[in-house]
Amino acid sequence: QVQLVESGGGVVQPGGSLRLSCAASGFSLSAYAMHWVRQAPGKGLEWLTVIAADGRDKKYADSVKGRFTISKDSSENTLYVHMGSLRVDDTAVYYCARDLRRIADYYFDLWGQGTLVTVSS
Amino acid sequence: EIVLTQSPATLSLSPGERATLSCRASQNVASYLAWYQQKPGQAPRFLIYGVSNRATGTPARFSGSGSGTDFTLSISSLEPEDFAIYYCQQRSDWPRVTFGGGTKVEI
């Protein structure tokens, strides 16, 4: 079954860090660019970061640049995002999403169920 | 940043009626526009890309049109499962991808 399953969300204090995981099944992460997108409670969608299929190229939204790092483990077929210097406004459901193509096309054709990150003291 | 403005914010319709959703871009995004559907408590679902290309599994009652700055998602005859929030998204200015604020289609 082709799917993405996120984990690692939870409650963290401002300034803290957290690592989210996204386990892929039914396809290889080496065949697609992969993204993280978030949605604050009751709000719209915000693209955060992308990693190329070969893992070499990574790009970030200005809102998370220097604080978040995307990576993947091809042997485990798992995508990660390490989030540091967390702020209250980083509170959101975080989704991993597959790109439509191997070379990032920035269309998201498969989404995980999301994992909630709450930044609060 | 390219701002996408969706209208109306809420569309109240009945099953069987036609829905017309609008997405306006603050700058020309050519044909680099997609639509997603999201139901409460669920992840977004990919519907349409490149303005008018239906994603795998998207029913034929969904269609997209437009170019440049003005785009439309049409649902020809609403089914009960179509009541949801719909988001447009541009990838013209990658990686500065942006989404619209959403249109809620309610019964």
C-alpha cells in the first residue's frame, strides 16, 4: 500500500527542538522529491521544505530557514525534519508530502496523515 | 510572495448543484496551479494540477480552468463526499510555493 506515516509530534517548549519522521511504504523515497507542509490550527497550508530525490538539493521557506533541516534515510525509506529554535507560531499539524515527480515539481500528490506539534511553555 | 485569494470563503449548495470556486493570484502564475480537497481531520487530497489536469483518481465531475491570474475549480454536480474545504496552490515561484486561504463548500 502506497502511504506516508508521520510520527514524532508532541509538546515542546519555546526554544526547544523536535525531530519528525515520515515513513514511506509502497514506493521508494529515492524516486521522488519529498516535502514538509504544515497547517496551523484552523488555518491554511504552508510549504516548508523540500529534498531532492537524490538527497543532494534542499530548499527552505524563509520562515524556517536556519531552524529546520530536512533529511532522509534511503535504507529506512524514511524522511525527517529536524526543527530547532521552535517558536509558539510553529504550532501546527506537520505533513510530509510526496512530489508528483522525481525532479521537484512542487505539486503534492500523496500526503501523510499529519503529526501535531505544539510549542508552549 | 505570490498571494492567492480564494472566493467565496464559504459556498452553500445542495447535492446535485454545480459549484464554482475562484482563485486569483497577485501575479501571473502561468499554468502552474493546483487544487486540493481537505475534509475535517484529514490530510489534503491532490485533485488537479497544471490548471486542468486531473490527478489519478479524481472524478471527472471536477474540472479546472484559467490562466495567468484567474482560475476556477468547477464541480459539475456535487456529491455528498464533495463537501469539504478546497485550496488552490501555485508553484510558479518555486520554492516560494503558496496556497490560497481556502473555500469551504458546505451543505
